[in-house]
Amino acid sequence: MTEQAHRFDDLPDETKEFLSNLRKEDVLLLKDGLRLVNATQIVGKFVKWVIIGLLGILAGIVMFGESIIKIVGWFRVA
């Protein structure tokens, strides 16, 4: 029990004052904010990989088209 009473002793005074002045609504708002930040990071990672995937698909389509043009060119020469 004494561990819980002293676990915030090493925090700076400004942090202790900030935490002691929080109301229940503020704590709920902070929790919601943390969930929002977490969700934003997840969506950001997803969008990053979607963009990378689309760029890869685009590069693959271009390379495939160039290969088809090259193969068709072989048959036109003959």
C-alpha cells in the first residue's frame, strides 16, 4: 500500500500539480484522445501501405505493358 502512495514522488512538481487538478471528465477526455491518436496512427500506417501497394501495382503494369510491346515487336520483325 505504501508503494502506491509513493509511486509519483519522482515526478516533477508541474506534473503532480497537473494530475491533481484533473477532473473525471478530463481523464475521460484524455483516454478518448489517446484512443483517437492510436486509431490515427493505425489508419496512417494502413494508408501508407495502400499507397506503396498502388505504386507497386502501377510499376508492374508499366513493366508488363513494355514487355508486351517488346514481344509484339519481335513478331512484327519476322
